[in-house]
Amino acid sequence: MARVFIAGGAHSKYIGKFHSDFIWKKHPDFGKKENPDLEWYLRESAVDALASVAATAAAVDKAFVGNFAGELFGKQGHLGAMLAAADPDLAGKPIWRVEGACASGGLAIAAAVDAIRAGSDVVLVVGAEVQNTENAKVGADYLARAAHYKRQRDIDPFTFPALFGIRAKAMVEQTEATMDDFARASAKAYSNANKNPLAHMTSYQMSFEMAALASDKNPVFLSNEAIKPYLRVSDCSQVSDGASAVVLCSEKGLERIGRELTQCSEIIASQVATASLTADPDPLCLENTITAAQRAYKEAGLSAYDVQVAEVHDCFTPNEVLMYEALGFAPAGQGALMLREGQTSLDGPLPVNTGGGLVGFGHPVGATGVKQVLEIYRQMKGQCGEYQLAKTPGIGLCANMGGDDRTTAIHLVRDLT
């Protein structure tokens, strides 16, 4: 089986509300400029990723686009063909879009891994999403398509926050977790993002005290009274626009573009698990993520104890805690203790979401799974600036989840020095 290497890649800035580059009615450029559209993000991230490895588009054998809702937010589908417009040398190459809700980017990475294992040598992966073209309630309705719409849409006007509010309620009532633990996850995410110039929330401060207190600035916003107290705005990932792209190669592909092994990291496991959309999961357990993680550890011949840095899907802060448990970092019901003890902070023994995760870095849905892989690579290659870890990690894990634990992509990455 061909080995799969991360040769390099690029992020756009992730932007949206509270970002200085985001154009809205109070921005000085409102009426003069517009925010970038999906077409721009696809093109620029692809061009920048290829430039990062000094490769031309002609070297690419195949490409994948991770995107969830281009037709809804941007009235644009057929994104493989849109990526082909990024460079004349991409025309005629096999390019297609991969969709799996918030796991779209992770699935695109998995498809690229499969392509290299099947004989491709240079594969470009772009994940992109634009979500700020609609107001919050319309956007929430679009995103609710990632749930079982006809059965779950009426839980709350904000369907997905409500689904994770259900999880938060169960965790607070039945495990070690408290609302303060969720606030700790939020404060960690914002603190890391403040060190990351590409993060959506790079300039927005969120202390533990702010995150722990529901207030006018940090409201509980759900309409469903039974779960309303269990989710604050600070517990939510960002509605972001942005893109990330990576170049994956076989050994022959590295020779083609002139990239040395020491400039690369290697994807040593790639696993996807999918659960039924019509079934309700256990609120205390990410069972589908457990399935994908166990397969990935087996594929790589590793265990959770070998992981030295992780990017996990913190769509809502309670899910970060559940991810710790599903990935084997903590026993069931005890993931919150890792936050209290600082184990997952930048200077802890297992740093998680070093650039801010979905809560701080941002969550342009189709980009997230690609961003996670690139962030692990960047940590391994010392490219993370102020949030660079003191010790270079040798093994990293990415966990990208779609819907309410209905689709999960897990990737394990090894540094090459």
C-alpha cells in the first residue's frame, strides 16, 4: 500500500462576525467592498497550497473539494468544476466534491488518501465554506439539513445547538462535567485563537469568568426551555467563512514536485465511520467516533497514549469533552477532568486544538477537516508562530465529525524529521 505524505498546504483567514476583515453594516468599508465568495476561497486556497510546496497545478493528478452547503449559502454547487477554474492546468483533471455535513473536509482527506493508495501521486484537497450570506436563523435552518430534518428540525429554531444542549444537560446531570468545565473549554479555545492571526476570533477576548456567566453579552439563546440553560453563546463554534487546502503525495509524487521527506508528515491511518441519521445517539457517548478511532488506532498500530497533539471537533464545548472520552484520552464520564487539570492546554501533556479549534479558529463547515490535518502538519513543522508547541509532536490525531456524531473521519499523522 502506498504511503501518503502531507507535503504542505495553506489556510485563508477564517472570518465572520467579530473579525476586523469581515464586512458588515458597521464596517468602514460597508457598501464599498464585499466579503469574499466561495469561488474566491476555492481559488485562493488552492493556489496558495500549491505555492507552499513550489508545485504547479500541472503536477496534480486529482483533486477533491470538501463542502457542505454551497447551494444554500452561496447558490453554487458543482464545486469540482469550480475548482478547475482556479488554474488552467487543472482543467481536464478528475475533480469532485465530497459532502458529509461538518465532516465534509475530513471525508475529502480520506478520499485523497484512498486515491493515493490506489495509484495517484499528487492530490490536492480543498475544504471551503461561506456561511455569512444569511442571517442566523436562516443559517440555522440550512445547517439543520445535517440532522434528520423532518424529525429533528422542530426541536428548536437553532436545531444543532439544541442537539448538543441535550448532550450538555445529560453530561451535567450524569457525569463529572459541569457548566464551568464547558467554560474552561471555551476560554482555552479563545486564548489559543488570540495567538493565531488566521483565526476568526483572533482579536476577541473570552476569559473563563466571561464564559462561565450567562449574560447579555453571553446569552443562553435556545427557545427550548428544557435545555436552554445548558448552552451559552460562548459554548458555540463560529459561523465562519474560509478555506484550507493541502497537497498530499505518494513517494513518487514527492519526487515529481521536488519535496523532501523531512519537509513532510505522513498520514498513517485514515478511517471513516457512519451511523444512521434516523437514530438518536446516546447523549453521553460519541459511539460513531469511538468506532472510527478504534479502527484508526488499529490501522496505525498505536493507541491513544501515543498521541501527542490533537485536533478535535469542538462544534460545541460539551463535544470537546466527549471527544476526549471517545478518542480514549479519558475514561467515560471523566473527560472534563482533563480541562480542570490543564492537560489539553498549550503547555499540557496533550495539547488539543492549538490554534483555537472550531470555537476559536472558526468553523467554515467544509474546511474544518482539512484545516485539522494542516494544523497537525504545521505543528510538526514549527509553523505555528505564537501558538507553536514547545516540544515538536511526533504523533497527531484529527477527529472531524458530521452532524450529531453521524459521520466521523479520523486521521493519524506522524512527523518525519
